[in-house]
Amino acid sequence: MSTTSRPMSLTMRVMLFVAITVIACLALVASLINNSIEHHFIQQDSAELNVITQSITAVLNQQHESSEQLKIALSKAISGHHGVYYQVNTEQGQLIYQSSGRDFRGLRIHASTSVGLNNGKIVKWKKDTYRYHALVSDIKTSQQLYKVTTALDMSFHLHFLSQFKQSLLFIMLGSAVLILLVTWFAIHQGLNPLRGLSQKIYDIQTNKMDIRLNEKNVPIELAHMVQSFNSMLDRLQSEFIRLSNFSSDIAHELRTPLTNIITQTQVGLSKPRVLEEYQELLFSNLEELDRLTKMVSDMLWLAKTQNGLIKPEQHTLKSYDEIDALFEYFDALAEEAQIKLIKQGSDLSFHCDKLHFRQLLSNLLSNAIRYTAKGSSITIESEYSGQNQVCISISNPGEVIAPEHLPHLFDRFYRPDKSRQRHSDGAGLGLAIVKALVETNGGNIKVISSDNVTCFKVYLNLVKPTVQ
């Protein structure tokens, strides 16, 4: 069974990044400092080897009566220098003088020879436990050619470098630990606003949905998150209110037919009755049960629509053909209500599920007939609305709907006022179904009510004409 590991915390991510950066920077600084000191020691030793070589050259260029006098002069050539060793050999390798008992023959044999002083010829040489900066030079005088080997003991330098590296290591480690501690404290303090937001969000309950976070009280980096959270709360509060109202409305809508059924049944059973009375009671109960069944079916259909379970079949429809078919269906009802049906606009082609379109248009037209006075007319118009859409509008004269009611007309069980409820035989789901049908087919709907005219406008995708 596979388990998903928790992602690394923000603090650990930042600490890890800072640690890598600090270690890399301190290592680079330590390397630069160490190389700088070593270079300084090389320059210092080069200068000292130069002085030594010049002093020996000056002695060799002098006239000496014997080899003993030359040795004495060479022994006095260098003074005031510590850790300096040198020896002088003839071109054939015969030893003339050496300043100490340390043997540099191996160095003289294997090292490259420099004519005079050449810093590039200075080498590091190890003999036993000693290390040297050494130079082998060819010095030519009027008498002969000499090979001069000069060396400086590096023990002092190495001891200093060893102590310096230890001190530098402790300093770097201390600095790294201090930087990481300061970084952790800074991160901890920097995340305080997030902890505060978390506590405020935790305090928001269903009975405190009106609480909003103040974006001015948080750092600028969190302002956008606070705005998004407040927007989410606005949507949740709106949906929660709608859900609460929906629960109340559905309880009310279901209670009425159920109360009618129970009351009629209780009255019917209160005393013996003839067969016809029982049949009438059953027919009345059947009407109420049919109403309940239709209401439940409509609610289930709306639930499926909101969850994307209804997949429309897109057909290419002609506006005039659909309007004419609708008029033919409602002709008798309109004639009975003494209402005239008028068709206007252009004959346009659009995309929509045929059954869905006829159902939504039927709901709108029956709703218009219900609220239109006798002797008036209802107009259905199809026109091009721009943005590759066709607009099918249904207009009917009647009482103006207040602006505050317009945004809620498509809510379930919503009725603007008691006067409209008095004339309604439905459950208040017709317009909600219309909106769901339109949106399922990729369109939108809006309503306008002014100058004693209410107009529902349905926008659907237009079929573009093909270019021959």
C-alpha cells in the first residue's frame, strides 16, 4: 500500500536553501583567504630567496685566493635570516660549501635550473619531515659556472597556516550556526501573520459567515491570498444562504400537498361514505401526488444538471421552425386566454439540443401567458446579438418586476411577491429549469423588466454560414 509523504515544511525548505548558500559562500571565502595567505608567503619567500641569491652571487663574483677563503666568505654571506639553507656546487657537482648538514643533492638533481632568480622555478620540496621553498640557480662568474641551491624552511608558515585554518574553521562554523539561528528566528517571525490568519480562519463557523479578513492588516505578500479567501467566503455565504432558503422553500412546498393529502384522507375516513366520495378523494390525492412526483423529478433533474450529468445533443435548429412549432402547441391555450402570439426578427440557425430548447421555450411561454392580461400580445423575436450568438427573446406586458427581485428569478422556489404566487400553479422550479437548460447548452439567459414589459432573453451559439 503506497503512502504519500508529507511535503517538506516551508521553514525546512528555506533553512536548507540558506544552509547550502551559507556553506558555499563561507567555503568560497575561506578558500580565497587561504589562497591569498599562501600567495603572500610565496611572494615573501621569493623576495627572501632573491636576496639570498644576490648575496651569494656577490660573494662568488669576488676574487678569493683559496677555496678556504671562498668558504669563509660564503659562510658570512647570509646573516639575519632564519630557516635559510644554501649550498654551492661546481658545474660538475663538486660541493664547495653548504650552510648546514641538510643534504639538498636530490633537489639539485631533479629540480629545474634557473638562470639568476626566476620565481617560476621556485619549487616546494620535502625532505624527511621538513618542507622547503627552494630554488636551484646557475650563477656564472669570470672563473667558472656555479650551481647554487637555496631553500627556506616552511615550518613556520605551515604552523601558522594550520592554526589559521583551525581558527578560520571555528569562525566559519560559528558564523554558519549564527546565520542559521537568525534565519530560523526570522522565518518564525515572518510566518506569524500566517499563523494569525490560520487562527482567524479557524474561528469562522457557519454562524459567523459574515466575518471577513482585513487585507490591510497583513503583509503585502498575503494581501492577494486574503482577497481570494474573502471572495471564497462571499461565494460560500451566498450559496449557504441559498441552500438554507432552498431547504425552507422545499419544506414549505412539500408540506402543502402532503397536508392536503392528510387532511382530505382524515376527512374522508371520519365517517362512512359512498363509493363515489371515496373515488373523488382518491382522485384528489392522486393530483397532489402527481404534483409531488413532478416536483421531485424536476429537483432530481436540476441536481443532475449542476453536477454535469446531463449531456445535451447539439442540433442545428432554425429559429422560425421552432417558434412556429411552439405557437402550434400553445395556440389553443393562448386563444382561451385571449392572448395573441407574435413572431418577429430573422430566421437564424443556432446550436442547441432540440428537446431542451423546446422545453425551455415552453416554460418561458407558459410563464408569459400566465402573467399576461387578456387582450394583450406576447412577442417572440429572434435576432443576431453579436459575439457569434443568437438571441431568442420573449416579451409580455404586465406588472414590472422590482430590480431587487430580478437576480433571484431563476432561483428555485423563488417568487417575487404574493400576487404572482396567487396565480401560480407550479412549484417555482420552471425558471430554474430554464436557466439550467440554457447553461447546459453553452448559452446564458437574462431578464429585463421596465415600462410594464418583462422580457426574457436567451442567448445561444450561432451557426456560422459556410463560405462557398
